[in-house]
Amino acid sequence: MSLTHKQRMLMAVQGDLPDELPYAPRIDLWYNANAAAGTLPERHHGRTADEIVLAEGWALHKVVADHLRQPRADAMLHRALGVHFLKEYVAHFIFTERVKIDVLREGDRTRIRYTTAKGTINTSTVYSQEMRRSGTSVPWIEEHAVKTPDDINVLVSVFENMDVVPNYETFKTHEAQVAENGLPVTAFTVAAGPVHHIQKYFLDATEFFNYYRDHQTKLLRLADALSPLYEKALRIVAESPAEVIQWGSNFDDMLTFPPMFEKHFLPWIRKAKEVLSPKNIRVLCHTDGENNGLMDLLHGSGMDVAEAVCPAPMTKVSIQEYYRRWSDRITIFGGVPSNLLLPQLTPDEQFNSFMDGLFSGIGDGRRFILGIADTTPPDADFERLVRIGEMVREKGRLPLKAGAFNPVDTAAVAGVLAEKESAASALRDTRFAQIRQAVLDGREQDLIGEVQELLLKKTAPKDIIDQGMVAAMESLNESFKNGTVFIPEVLAAARAMNAAVLFLEPHLTEKEKHRGGKILIGTVKGDLHDIGKNMVATMLRGVGFNVTDLGINIGAELFAKKVAEERPQILGLSALLTTTMPEMGKVIEALKKAGLRNSVKVMVGGAPVNDRFAKDIGADGYGRDAAAAVEVAKVLSAESAHNSKISQK
Ligand code: B1M
């Protein structure tokens, strides 16, 4: 008799060899978007997501809670505090009567005021029709709880006035519904401990890095207020019926960068393992980001399952490398990057070659659950999911037999790792050594002091900028790319440089003031990712561009309107989702329609974007990362200046 889906997944999680490779594709986003648009495959019309999965013979993916279908109306009300009342969670954080809560609903927006004896904090979240249509199920935090360092004290008191209680009954019902069709995973937040909780919920994603650098003591005081709740929740999980708990999500070597991961996340993953392992409860982490710089830390963290593993060509680590480095103790869940399901990005032969490479690159198939990382995109070719299911049936018997090995095309990966020229010659001029060091350390006041001294010595302001500050930023960009410097340092350096350039402004000629040119930048419509875009904006400011950041979720018409008003030399577009990439093309069309295309250079970037796509949509430049974006912007700015000279002649 063959095993059930649940038995197979549990065996994979425990390191045993089931009869067949478990296959549990996550389809919630794809389902929500296509059900709303009436575009489900005909044979699945009228079915729920689970019914579709079961009809195809796959295992249910039950890691992420189903935020849209919850018994409690307030399930996601306190999202901005990371407090969720979800049926899948075996422990719930609850407020005591010492926290006064005022809720105000304004259309798609929910504003909440939390008051304790220490003061008040405000949050707001948005869940719009547009988000529903795109399949997103989680409200977006528009106003974060921490806007000033003082808010941290109030938050401390909110969490000191909270408790955690068991919630086993609804989990048991959920577990009974999943039955033998999948492995239900529980959680109580999706953070890997208190500091990660602060990062995920309380602060704007980019602002977190500034606070981590400038107000770390305060942040750690807040983490201390959260710790007893996390400790108690762990004890509650230990006594629960759950067999696997999700402990942290969106690990990524830039966001959860190695030193921070090691200091604040690792101890809590180990603690979770220590408390839960004796109870046979496994620890699963949602590792959907770029893990290249975290490989060894994650391997040594004690986690049992790395879920949503998203390999090359979407990230730098190949699936074969993941398996080789991790599978002695970590079960890999995922393995098929979501772009593989998009024929417009991945032709058939590349898809087949990837799948071949996967089947023959994961040893005997132990400790592996096949899935889509992170999730099936709304515009995926559903038949590719079906074909993966067929491949599992055809060649997924375990132990796997070594097949013909068709290695994945890793050219993109090699490109990502390629070195760029350094600013070494500028660094040799010792007059600017102190300036460069102050930039590198992000010491704003010291930097201004050094600038003042050089001005007194009659040093040309332009040299101070170019040979001092810009040279330092360029070398920092290199180190950032190499993974030896992390986001907080880069943001601090760029901030210090921005302040020093402002200080120098009265000493610059008109031409020098506008040396970088003007750039408008924004994330395209339907896309809420902004960390990368913010990094790019900060770096561009750092090297002297005048940057206006339009924010996220910006439609094509608004981009065109802003270009007409502000007349920038460059328009920068960022997109992190394959579903929102086409918006970039729409922006270019809108510029053409408004007769503005020839007056502005368009630069595009973001994880799924590549050079070919940029050319296809008619963009002028593509930046692979923030450092590359700076280089491209310099070239585009020079071209733009050249063109305007010609048109003036
Ligand atoms: Co999202 N997410 N996410 N996510 N998320 C990705 C992008 C994803 C690749 C994860 C995966 O599958 N492994 C995947 C997209 C898959 C695809 O489309 N094929 C994904 C998904 C599916 C989703 C949701 C749909 C999840 C869901 O609901 N089930 C949802 C969508 C929400 C929406 O936008 N409508 C969602 C939500 C979120 C969070 C809110 C949880 C959070 C975003 C927080 C925020 O930005 N404020 C988040 C995160 C953090 C990620 C990952 C893990 C990390 C992104 C990041 O910030 N990286 C990401 C995984 C990944 O990218 N591998 C993922 C660090 C940042 C510094 O790098 O943004 O790449 P990056 O920016 C780089 C370059 O790309 C470049 O320079 C930057 C600095 O070097 N660059 C430019 C960026 N913009 C540029 C512009 C330029 C030039 C260069 O010129 C103008």
C-alpha cells in the first residue's frame, strides 16, 4: 500500500526515505488571483484551491496560514503589531485590559490607536480591491508603529501588557480537515524571535536598518519586552498537537544579513529547536530570499526544514549546491523557482533542463519535498505544475536513480558574482583619507568637520566630493556587493554623505551642484516591495544625484505626470514581482503617449528584471543591483546631457 501525502512529507522531514518524492506546490496566490478573475483552468472551475490540488493528485501545501478564510473577523486586525488570531496558530498573543485599543475603519484602510499608561502609538493597514485581485491575502502595513525612537517606549509597555494563550482547538479542526493530504504547519508569528519581530512588523523595512544602527539599545529593550512572550509561546507550542512549526520567514542575506542573523536570529532558532525537539516538533523556516551569504549559518542553526528554497537562476545558489551543503541535516522544501512556471521568461527546453538537473542533482532524494518557491505566480502556466506532477510519478520513486545530468544555466549566477572595477586610484590620495573613513563609518558630524578643514586649506569642493566621498561610496558599493558590508552601513554612509554635500552646496558652482542630474524613482503598480528601490535611491543620492522617490505601487499615468512636472533626466522603475514587471513597459508607453519619451532616460531594475527584458520593453538601462544602478545612471545622465547639448545647437 502506498503512503499518504502526510506520511511521505513527515518521513522527508524526519530524514527517512519515503516511497516517492513528496510534491506539494503552493498555489494560494495563483488561485486567489485566477478565481477572482474567472480564469481558473476549465476543468477546475468552481473548485477550491485544495480541491484543485487533490484532484491533480498532489499534496496540500499547508505552511502559510489561509489569511482569507478565518473563523475570527479580527484575525488580521493587529497585523501591524504582528499579532494574529489565526486558526492555524496554536498560540495567540492577547492584549490585557491595560492596553486600550481604538479601531477606525476608513474604506480599505484600518487605523488603530493603542494606548497604555506610557502613551499612544498609531498604526494603519490597507487591504484594497487591487490587492485582492492580484491574489495578495495579507494587509499591507501603511503606517508602522515606530515612527520616532519614543514610540519604542510605548511599544515596550504594550508588549509588557500582553499575554500568550494556547489555541489548540481550532488547530485540531484545521489538522482534521487537512487529514492525510498534507502536513499542517503551525506558527504564532512568522518571525524568528523578538528582533526579527521588530524588523518584520514595527518599522518601515528600510528604516529598520537605520534604527538597528542608531538606536540599537532601545530596539533591544523592546526585544526584551517581547522575549517572555516568545518563551511562553514556545512552551505552549511544545504541548500542542502540532508536528511542525514555522519559525521565521523571508530570510535573505541582505535583509537578515549575516552578522545580525548570527547575533539575534540564530540563538532563537536554536532555542526553538531545544524546546521543541524533545517533543518531536520540527522547526521550519521560510527561506525564500537570497541565501548565498547565509548558507553555513542556516545549516548550523538547528532548523529541520528550509521551506520555499528558491534556487538559481532566480538566486545565486543552485539546487544542487543546496542539496549538497544542507541535506545531511536539513530537509529542503521547494526547489522550483517560480519563474520556471512562466513561459514568457523560461522557454520549455530551459524548464525541462532545470527539472532534469533537479531530479539528478538531489542524491537519492532523501530530505526533499518538491515545491514552488515562493509560490505559484498568478500568470503561471498551470500545465507546468501538472508536468512536474507527472515527472514525480514517472521518475520520483525513491531512492532516485542517477539520471542524465543537465546542469542549470548558471551564466546569470556567474554574472551576479562578477567583479567590477574598483576606486583604488582615488583611494591612494591621502589628503582625503579622513573624509573617506568618516563616510565609510557613517560619522556625519566628523565628516562635516573634515570637510570644513579641507575647505580652510583651500581644497576644491569638487575634489572633496569626488576623491573623498564618492570614492568612499564606490568602494563601499563594492564591499556591499561582495557581502563584506551590510545594509545599515551603506545607508549610514550615504546619509552622512548627503548631509556633507548639503553643507558643501554654497561652495559649489551651479554646474557642480547639478553634476549628477535629477532622477525620479518608484516601484511600479501592484508592487509593494521597496527595500531595493530605497537602497538604489540612497546610493544615487550618495553619489550626487538629486533623487525624488515617488514611493510604491505607482501607476503608469502618475509616473508620466511626474515626469512632465519635474522634468528629470532619468526615470527609475523598480519591480520585484514577475506579475508587475509588465507595468514597466506600460510606463514607457505612457511616456510615449504623453510625448515625453525622448526627454527622459528610463532605467529599470529589481530581482526578476534582466538586461533582455529591459531591451524588450525599450528601457535605456538596467541596473542589476544598487552599485550597478549608480554606474548605469552616470552613463545615462552623461548621454542625456550630451543629447540636450546637441538639441540646443
Ligand atoms: Co516578496 N517576493 N512577496 N515580500 N520578497 C519576492 C520578490 C520573491 C522573489 C520571493 C520568492 O519567490 N523567492 C517573490 C516574487 C516571485 C515572482 O514574482 N516570481 C515574492 C512574492 C511572491 C511576494 C508576495 C506575492 C508573497 C505573497 O503574498 N504570497 C507578496 C507580494 C506583495 C506585493 O508586492 N504586492 C510579497 C511580499 C513581501 C513582503 C511584504 C513580505 C516583503 C517586502 C517588504 C518590503 O519591500 N517593504 C517581501 C520580501 C522581503 C521578499 C524577498 C524575500 C526579499 C526582497 C528584498 O527586499 N531583497 C524576495 C526574495 C528575493 O528577492 N529573492 C521576495 C533585498 C533588496 C535589497 O534586494 O529588492 O532585489 P532587491 O533590490 C536590489 C536589486 O534588485 C536592485 O538593487 C537592489 C539593491 O542591490 N534593484 C534595482 C531594485 N530595484 C532597482 C531599480 C533600479 C536598479 C536596480 O533602477 C531603477
